[in-house]
Amino acid sequence: MRAYYPCFRHILIVLLVLCIFFICWMTLFDPVIGYANNSDFIRQSSCMGLWHNHADLVKTSGYPFAPSPNLIYDADVQMSHCVFSTDNFFAHIVALLHKPGAVVPYWQYAGVKLLCFATFFLLAFYLAGDTRVSAYLVFLLVFLDWSVLAYVNTMYAEFSVISAMLLIFILGAQWLTSVEKSDYKLLMLLVFSLCWLGLSKLQWSIFASLLCVIFAVISLVRFQAWREVLVFLSLGIALPIVYSMINVEHLGPETGAFKANKTNTFLMAVLPAANDQHAALTHLGLPEHCAVAIGYSWYSPELANGHPCPEVFNVKRSQLLSLFASQPSTFFTPVWRGLSEIRPLYPVYLGVIVPDSKTATVKLKVAQSIAASTWLMRLPEVVFKGLVVSVMLINPVLWMLLIKSIRPYSRLASELRGFLFLACLGGLTCGYAVFSSVFGDGYIEMQKHAVLFLPGLLAVLAAALSCFLWWLGCITQKDTLPQRH
């Protein structure tokens, strides 16, 4: 059984209620806070005909300077631009509630998102028995941050990425506290969350597949549950395949996104970091004339009259592994710079408030004053990067401790095992967010591509705080050895 000191329990409840009010104030009441459209809205808007509504602007164009005051539903479906994602669900619900030509206030779109997430979060929170305190903390830390909430009032798929990962944090931590066997209600919700994440964006589909492998290993080592092992492994194989199949027209080698990603990864990020650039070109199978393109991105003006190194489109990312081994600077230098590019933990190139609104300006300042991201950005850059590197370096050690603790004979308190798993997942998420962004699309839109970096870091913080509160005696476990004295 789980027990809290009464005053501590009341404090958590008060904080949770205040957090809910804050979320509603930020997302449902004008002027709302939300990221502007960098033109990526079209990937979702074209699926059901729900568009951003800027006066005197073509609906298919972007406007990164400020969010639109509302949305417009005209049922103009343009499937050639549609990218299928689990995040489409919310826009489809809004479309069903309106007739073509309707102007849709952002609070309605945000309300559908928050209502769906609240349903699954409350269910996950109910199932999070021994680790409920960490569920409290990770939810508060993540959703009290304006940089996260700003995705609610957008048509970016990042909302689904964040929401699904938050559920995985909560459910994964509780799953490891089970003493005898798996909780099938919890496992069903965990599988749902993995599907939600894995079918949201390709970048995170691969990460969801990695998580499935981890859960399969834990199912085998801790529970000897071969059925769960089969389920997780099958899911891990299926998610990236299904996502690629339903979006095959947008992922092929002839698409602009594919060419941009290869250019930004190899020419912009990796090759400039090589100590011997000519040897690196040879290693990747690129001709000598590609040397003039080193340092270019897909958006460099030099590419306006043609790509100087089209051969880069044929380079495989698997070739990076041997390049890293022969020239380690091609790994460490881009990652180190990536940690600089990820600051200040939100896409600074996107407007978040309606122009010339004093109310919106005050609202944003209040939100920023209590956000964890704001306090992290007050750290000197070297200290911040050192903190992140420390989290990444200690993560393999935590995984080894976790593997030891999940064996049946382990006497580690069950909730500590859950907190440890939360820290492991958080650190892994941080690392993947950085590596997949840098070696997936260079430094382009780093803050947005690495959207789970901040939630991962906050999950580690929530795990540390949970352990500290357990040590203080604010949380006690009465029926799990070893007992605390």
C-alpha cells in the first residue's frame, strides 16, 4: 500500500488543481498562446480542410511571425499534401462538429485535444499506484511549462508526441512496481500510448519501436511473460512500417524532405566537424567536388541554381557509425553544437502571441516566469550543457542498475524501481531527441525537432524529486521490502 503524509498529499492536490486552471487559462481563454505556422500546418490541414485563418494570406502558405486568431473549416481536402498521423484525430473531430465555411475558435480545437488527453491521463493516474507521486510531478513540470502548452493551439503533431510520451513515462514507471505479474489494464493503455507516439511522426515512430524492444526485454527478465514479449516485439516492428506505408508518398527518395534531411545532416552537420574532410568524403562515398558544399544546408542560397552535391542523397545514415569510429569529432562536435542550438528550448523563430496585444504580452510573461524551461535557460550555457551531458553519461549506469533491480530476487522497494525506470526513460528520451535531430536534419529547427528533450529532462528531475521525497518519508511503502527505519 502507498501512504503519504496528509499535508503533502493536500499540497499535491492543490498544485494539480492550480495546474489545471493554468492550462485552461493558457489554452482556452483569449488571447491564447500558440506557435505560429511555419507552413507545416498544411501537412495536417489538407487532410480534412481545417486551415489557419490569416486575413490576406493564402491558406496553404505559412506565417511564422504570429499565430492566426482562429481557424477556418472549408472542407477543402488536398490529399497530395496530407501527412497521416494520430494527431489528425483531433482536427477530424473539430471538422465533424462544424459545417463548411465555419470559423473555428482556437479554444474549441484546444478543448478537443485537452479533453482527449485528460481522459487518458486520469486513467493512467488511476493505474499509477505506487508511483503516483512521480506521475504528479512529471505532469506538473511538463504542463506548467508554456513552451509545451503552446503546441496545444497549433496544428503541429508535437502535441501528440508530448502527450503520448508523458503517458509512457507514467505507465512505464508504475509497470515496474508490480511484484508478481503484469497489470493487463495498464499494459493495454501502455500499448495504446506506444501506438499514439509511434504513429505521430516518423522520427518518434523509430523511438517508439526502441521503447517496445525495451519493454519486451523487461517483460522477459522480470515477468517471464512470453505473450507480452511477443506483443511488444510485434508492435516495435509494425509501428515504423505502418507509418511509412501510410505516408509513402512523403517519405520517398524523390521528396524534398528526404533531400533536405540528407543535405542538412551530412553537409551541414557532420562533414564540417571532420578533422580530415577529404577522408570523410571518401568514407561516405562522396566525390571530391562535394568539398565545396561542406557547410551548406538545404536553405543555403548557393543551392538556388542546383545542388552542388546531389550524390549526398544516396549516402546512408548507417555509414555514420564507421565514420564516428574513424573520426570521433564527427559525432561529438555536432552533438555539442546541437546542445547550443536547442536553447532556449522552444522555437524562437515562431511567434506565439497575437501582435499588439498587451494582454497577450502580460500573459506570456506570467507563463514564462513559472516555466521550468525559463529557469533552465538562466543557467550559463556551459553549465546547462554540462548538466545535459551528465544526464546522458549517467543514463547507461542507471539502466544497469535497473536491470539488476528488476530480477525477481531484488529487494529494492517497488516504488524506487519505478522512479529509477522513469529516470532511465527520461535520460534516454533526452539523448534520442538530440541525436535524432542532429543526425536526422542537422541543426534546422532544432528546438522543434527535439521537442521531447525538455519533457525527458523534466522526467529525470521528477524521478530525482520522487526519490528525495521517499527518502524524507513523505511517501512510504508498507508492504514491500526492504522496510525503511
